[in-house]
Amino acid sequence: MNRATFYDIENLCQHYFEKFGCVYHLCTPENHPLVFHNDAEFKTGMNLIGIVAKAHPEIQVLTFELMNNHLHIIIAGKRDFIAEFFECLRKLMGRCLSHDMHPIDLSGFTMQLHEIKTLENLRNAIAYANRNGSIADRHVCPYTYPWGANRYFFNNEAKSRYMEQRKKVSTRQVRSLTQSRKHDNVSELYMVDDYICPLSFCAIDDAENLFRDARHYFTKVSRHIESYDEIAKMIGEQVYYTDDDLFAIACTLSSKKYDCRIPSQLQKDEKLELARHLNREYNAGVKQLQRMLKMDMAILTAIFGSSSK
């Protein structure tokens, strides 16, 4: 990519960003009790967010991720409209997820709204949301976690599968899914894998236009680790890094500060200083520190306490 082309594309991305108007990172408290206990309940959540998004055309969902006890939504629109959207979603979740096995209390499932003011911050927020599920579950990646819009970004195979296998959601199904007739006017929703597919209600194509290309997006999702820490601090969420992410950070810090690319080869006092930094700034647990720095577990536990990570 030559210099002129780079700036032309960046300017175009900026144009798409400005077209959204107000954009926010909507999230709910990370310390809330479980909301989704199993796949069936996650499917209910996917269905409800799709129906509610379609019922509120004044907002645009760019991407979202359902976690077992909280959610992340990158959303464009006016604050009042977003508040109406969220309250409708919360009421439907309370109605449709409650049952004898898991009576649900959503009184603490409250909306936190953080305005996104720059193109770069919006890129980082989208990457943060789309990566969130794969941080919690090491058996998936941002392209395989099923409970969000993440798997469809720059994924032509998934989009083709949607076009080939989608089944239109009928008014009768909407009534059954919401236990209400209130959303009878909702249309153009489609199911894949027995739940409403994000491609039928998320502005994924518009969100993709915020990135220069697929490689740029992939870099954001897989490599720009430090930006996730900034977002987590802003929204009051603790972010836990995978071993691969944390090892990359440790190598960079070790190289810059001690001129050594291999953290396990540092001197004892250097390892201890690096361990304190990784624990304080990146939530590294004692087992992660032991794996990366090859330090004595008893020493780490005495300093930082026990940890399962």
C-alpha cells in the first residue's frame, strides 16, 4: 500500500465513522450473577437482541457479544433511543429467561454507556467486543465463538453459509420467542443454527468499513493487546490475558527494560520486578507468571497469593 493510498483509505474510514453520529460502548456489570446458563439460554439471548434491534430502527448495532453474565454492544444512535432499546431487551430477558431451574433477577443488570469519540477508539472497541468470548473460553477464537456478531467480520464463508441456509422468522415465531404480540411488526430476520443470525440485524458491513482491510481488522483483534487494557479500565472491567498474549507483552517489556527477549533468562531481581509489573498492570496470575518466568511457585504465591490462572 503506497502512502497516498493509505491516507485515502484512512480518510474514507473516517468518513464512515462520522456517518454514524453518536457511537457508544454499551455494557453491563461484569460481576453480575449468571444470566445464560446453557446453549438454549444463549440462543434465547441471541433471538431477543435481534428482535429488539429490529424493533428499534433508530439505533444501529455494529457488533455485540453475549457473555454468560454480561454483554457488550457497540451501538450507534442517540442516548435516549439506546436506553429504550436496552430497557426493552432487559424486560424481555427477564420474561423469557426465568424458569424454575434458574429464576433470574436482572435488577443489577444495568446499562453502562461509554461514548466513543474517535475512529481509532471505535476500531479498538469493536475488536475488544469481538475478542471477548475467546478470552473467557480458550477453546474458541474470535471467528468461532457463537454468541455474538464476531464470527461474521471479514468472513465470506460464514456470510455465504448464511445466504444458503437462512430461514425467515415468521410473526408466529416472534410471538413465541418474546411471549408477546408487541413485536408483530418486526420483519426481515433470519435464523441459522436455530437462532437469529446477527447478519440480519447488525450493521456489519458498515462496521467493516471502519477498517482499512481484513488484515487491519485481524491485527486489531489479535495483536493490539494494550488497547484492551485501556478499554477495560474505562468500562470498569477486568481483562485477563491468554498465555500467548501475556507472553508477548512480557517479551516486549523484558527486551525494552533489560535488553533480553526471553523473560525466563532474566536475573532473579529482574524477574521479580517484571512479575510485579505483569501482575499489577495485566492481571497476570501466579501460574501464568510461573510458566513465563520459570520462578519458584512458593515465592510467587507468597508475594501475590494463590491464583488459578
